[in-house]
Amino acid sequence: MAVPQNKVSRARKLKRRAHHALSEVTRTRCQKCNHQRLPHTICENCGHYRGRALIQIDEF
Ligand SMILES: [Zn+2]
């Protein structure tokens, strides 16, 4: 069985992991319908991107 040459202490391990937090996902609002969407993507609610309708969203 492999044995680690230097055991990492709890304090050193936790200090290393202090930088591992995920950042919050950035969202913007659609100019057409004000729906929240990811930046640089087509709005999934109305299919518009930069004021142009690029895909058709069927409404029921
Ligand atoms: Zn939209």
C-alpha cells in the first residue's frame, strides 16, 4: 500500500480549500421580455437575441 511521504495537516488542507468556492452564475435580462437569461445566449423564453427573433418558441 502506498504511504504519503508528508501528511497534509488539517489546517493546511482547509487553507488550500478556502479558495475552492464556486462563484455565482452571472445572469442578464432579456431586452424583449425581461426574462432572466445567461449572457451571450438566446433568450429561452422568447427566442430573441439582441433584438432579433432567431428561433420560434411555440406557445400552448
Ligand atoms: Zn426574451
